[in-house]
Amino acid sequence: MKKIKLLFLFTFSLFSTHLFSQSTFLKHSASAKMLFVDYYTPYKKQLVLAENLNYGFEASYTFHFKEKLCLYLPLKFRSANIPSEEDFTTNEKLIAGLDVNLKFQFFKQKNKLIPFVFAGAGSEIIEGKGVNFGVPTGLGLDIKIIHQLYLQVHSEYRISFSDDRDNLIYGTGLKWYFGKTSNENEFIDSDGDGLSDLEDECPFEVGTVLLKGCPDSDLDGVIDKADKCPNIAGLVEFEGCPDTDGDGIPDANDECPTESGAVENNGCPDADGDGLIDKNDDCPEEVGLPENKGCPDSDQDGLTDNVDRCPTEAGPIANKGCPELSQEDKELLDFAVQNVRFENGKATLISESFLILDKIVAVMKKYPAYKLTIAGHTDSVGNASFNQILSEHRAKACLDYLAEKGINPERMDSRGYGETQPIASNKFAKGRDQNRRVEFNIYLE
């Protein structure tokens, strides 16, 4: 009688729930399970067993009245060691049984984990022993593997109407939902994308059938909820993020997303292979040292080639990396000021001046980075306008001679100052002689 009361209370609690879902669901399911049967545990003594566990198989069909409430019909085949009525020996007997259960599932079919409870009535046919009736009660869990296929585990306590025959049954196997939904004419599609909510993995976001109802805003084949860059088309291997330069590093991790580079350089190029990426390299096409910002210093004078006016000749930094003029060369230029001479009142060089100008040619070739300014001056005798033109022509005559001897005209310029910049008094012959001069100024830009 006590067992009947417990059964009534369990059944009442099952029906007292009000969680009857109104959503679309599949009405049919079937399962196949391996069973492990324990006759020993309920009584802690071996009345009917020589061993604690026996094995069996269950095939079941479930019909869903509602999404959470259903009729559960398991067909069981198992064995048991039944004691002989004549002596104390046991014999293994085959047992076949059919149960009728009400089953309650706590969550909807779409859930990944669905716990359940059940209770009902059942009968068993025991080989050579007739029929035995009982009350099965139990609980279990469905674990989703893929759409409609679940792993099912359950534990059942079976109350027998025969003395000392209660037992525990443990089962594990697969469950499969099949058939049509709860109403053939009912089609719930919350997001209006043509896929029912039951089959839609994103039921409240408009998606495509190919992506199981989920959206792909950037159309890159990766659904938005799994796309790390949902608004920028990317690659599947980079979880939907782009690799604009195709160097195998997604843009989010690429310091140079529009320029192909190596992984060790965080996706940035290093054209000259000197270990300094191009954007940090002042000389990206020339191998250099990191301390020189990637630029070479060919003459090792402490000034890199890109800013060294004389990259192949060592010189002080203060002189832009070029060698300074020797004292001898400076003295030559000073000597030329008073000794480059012209015919009186003309811009024609006299022959004695050629030797001096030839030496200036040698100086210009010795210092190829330098430029030369030639300035003509006159005394104050005569017309000032004439003197201005004469000074210009004399300076130009010197430039033309140097050009004829191989000095690039672009390295030189000439100008005349007439009588405007005297260095001595024009009142005396000696002063006027000093004022008639051509100055040679060699310099670096």
C-alpha cells in the first residue's frame, strides 16, 4: 500500500506542472539503450542474484502530447539469475517487458540539455515463471549531439508487486526525434527568414537556410555570432576577419594590413632584409644598421649615406660628411683672387691666368660635392654701369674656362658686383689694383 501512495504522489506532481509549451515541436522520438540491472542494491542482500549486475537492451517509442509532456513506451529485454524453487541454485532467465509511462521533460526540444522524469506501470514475462507486474519510476538526461540526435542516460527504480523483486536499472544510448511538427499547418518563424524557429539556430535574427537561419552581415560565410569582424568581409580561417594584403596575418593582428610582410615582422615588409621594417626604415631599399634607422654608412664617418653629402669619402659631421679643404687648396683660392688677370678694360683672360685656373679645376675635381661661386669686381675708374657689366663678363669668362676643362656648369655660378664692394681705397693705384679682382668661393650646400 505504501508503494501505491508514493506512486500517486509522484504522478500528481508530474501533472501539477503548467509548463505546456505552445511552440512548434516534433511529436515523435525513438531510442535504443544498453541496460545495466541491479537486483542487489534495493535490499543489500542476494535473494535473487549470484552477481550484482545483469545486462539488457531497451528500444522505446515516445509520443509528445505537448513539447514537455509525453507518453513513453519502452520495450526491455534483459536477463536475471533466478533462484530455483527446489534448491539453492540459480538459473539465468530471459525477461521481456513492456512499460507504459508518462514522461515530463523540463526544457524544450531545442535545448542542448533536457532533464526528464517519468513514472508508469509495466509488465514482464519471465522465462518459465509467468508474468510479473511493477511500477517503474525514474529520471534521466538528454544531451544534444547534433540536430534531433541526443545521447540519453537514465536511472530507473522499479517497484515489483512480487516480494523481494524491486530493482534498479541504468541505461545509456541514443535518442532521435522524427516526424512532423505538432501541427502541420503551424509554422512559427519569429524572424521571418523562411526557417521555422525549431530549425532556426538564430530564431530572432533574419538569416539564410544555408546558415541555419543565422545572419551573415558581411556575406563572408561566417555567421555574425561567430564572426569576430561581422561588418567586414573576411576569411573563415580567421573567424570572419579580413587579410587585406594576403600575408597570412589577419588585419586585426597585422601592423601593416595593406602591405604583405612576414609573421616575424608582425605582417610588415622589410624590403632590404636588414631586420628593420620598411615603415621604420629611413633607407628601406638599402641594408643598414638598426642604430642608423636602417641606413648604411659606407665611409663609416658617423653620417649615414642618405644624409652624407660625400657617402664614399669620410668627413666630419659638421662638414656634412665631406672632407674639408686642405690648407694648400685654401691658399690657392686666395692666391687666385689677385692673380687671375684680364686684358685692360676687357673680359679676355691673359695667358698667365690659365695656370691658376687649371689648378682650380683640379681642386673642383678633388672635392666633387663642393660648388663654386665666382664673383667679379672692378675699381671705380670709369662709368659705374660699364664697370658692373665688365665685372659680370670677367666672372663668366672664368666659369666658361672651368667648364671647358670638365667642371659641370651646374656646380658653378658667376656674378658681378662692379665697383660696389672695394677692399681698398680707389684713390691710390695700389688700392685700385686690389679692387680689380675675381674671387673664388668653394662651398657645400
